[in-house]
Amino acid sequence: MTPTATTTDAGVLGRIRDEILARQRFLITSHAKPDGDSIGSQAALALALRALGKAVRVVNADPPQPSLLSFPGVADIEVAPRVEGEFDAVIVVECPDLARTGVSGLEPHFIINVDHHPGNTLYGAVNWFDQGAAACAEMVFDVIASLGVPLTPEIATGVYVGILTDTGSFHYSNLSPRTFDICRQLLEAGANPVAIARTVFDDNSVGRIRLFSAVLSSMEVDDSGRLATLLMTKEMERRTGGRYDDTEGLINVPLTVREIQAVALFKEAEPGVYRVSFRSKGDVDVSEVAKRFGGGGHRNAAGCTVPGDLPSVRGRIAPLALEAIDRSGRASA
Ligand SMILES: [Mn+2]
């Protein structure tokens, strides 16, 4: 098969259906540090294939987030750096290239690639790549429908978890009428959107909230009101009972202020060394700032490690971040 850039035609879905129906033993994997779309897509697909009497193992390089563990099929997901055993096909969901799985031993197998990430390298024997899908789970929904497997509440829950998380709770731009049509069918099949959202998002601890509170209390906003800086120290971690590695989403809080265009979080890595994380909106390119200090990343999310005391590190970073904001203002003017 000659892969094409975006293969949304009915032909590829029919081919996936035929290849699955003709095979018996499956491995399903996804990207390392799996997100809600990875886990929801995998769990739903595994349940659907098992309903067809197939043998299915799901193997990822890293465990699911604890908040996802109670969803149907998720506890069965294995964590391993390498796959061993005989499989008739490997289905890779939500993964732009094979290396991103973090799992070795996949290459010799017949690979079915189902993904929506821009830049997918079409590494499979069969590739369904649709970057217009709001979540890989939308594509998995179509695969399950093509197989003729009835939607159970458990399967519907997995697909809904993927869509809910990958759309940022229905905030992001890839949403389409199709997204809501699928969700309508998922609810009709028994997915409970209130219970799912509570399970996914109500996973804070008191210590985590206290750590967030300490870090947000450190916020400084520059005179123009466009740049926020945050500080996190080991002392804050000790005092609050939060965990240093459990601060997902914290840096995004200042960005919810309309005027703030970029955020820099200075996280004390060791005495005299700061890990600096950046987030920005729109055309503000914070990766350029990170690169000046040997780091990198994307336009709107980047990071670097900088030695020095806080006043000097902040003093070097803040003017460059403001320049990045100024540049974007000029570009869009
Ligand atoms: Mn996704």
C-alpha cells in the first residue's frame, strides 16, 4: 500500500477492518507517558477486540495517570520497555512515529497505525492518519463501528475519555460536528459524562493545592501586564506536602488572565540551578528564549536549565521573554 498524507477514505478503514478480522492475536500500544486519549483509545479498542474473541495485550512504556486507572480495561494495561511474544498484528494508536512508543520489539510485526498527530511518519503496513480528528479516540470509534462490535457502556467510556481529555474538555480547535455526533452515540450507549469528568479531573490532593497556592503566591507580573513569572522551591514542596513532579497544569494558570501572553516558571532543581519552563499564547515564541540558554521546545511550550541565583536568572530571562512578546505584537500588527 502506498501511504498518503491524510488517509481518511473509507478504503483504509475497510482495510483495517479486514486485517483485524483476519487475525487473532493483537498487541496494542501507544506513546510513552500515555495521555487520556492514548489510554481511552487503547482500552476501548481492547474491549472491542476481546468482544470479537480476539486475544489482546495492551503494553505501554509508562503507566496510566492514576486518575484513569478505574476506567474499564485500564487496569489490564501492562507496562514494559520491550514486547515479547507472538502477535498477528500490532495496533499503534495516537503515536506519530514508532520510537515515540518507547517500546522496543515492535518493528518485525504487522503494524496498523491509527493516529491524528501532525507529522505522522506512516510507519505501518496499514496507515490511517487523520489530523483533522479531535482525538485518536474518534478514529478508534470508527474502527470499532466498522468491526460491527456493539457499543457497550465500557467501550463508550473509553472513547469518551479520549475525546474529553484530548479536546481539553471541548476547548480546542479540532472539534467538529462529528465529535459531538460521536459523543451523542457514546452517551446513548451508556457513557456517563458527569462521572467520567469527575473521575478524570477531581484528582487533586490537599498538598498539591497547597503547593499550587504557594507557587501562585510567588507570581510577579511585569509592568506591562503581559509576562508572569512563578517560583517553585524545594522548601515549598516540604512545607506544603505537594510533590515537585506533580505540578501538571500549574504553569498554565496565569495564562488564563487575558492580558498575560507568556509565563516563566522558575523551579529550583538544586541549590543555584533553576529549571525554567515557559508557556505562551498565539505567536509568542518562547522556544527562542529557551534556546538562548541551551534548551528548546515548541513555540508555545519550552524549557531550559539555568545556573545562578533567582534574581540573576530571572533578570536574564524576563527581558528576553518580553522581547518575544514584543516580536509577536509586531508580527501581527
Ligand atoms: Mn490524541
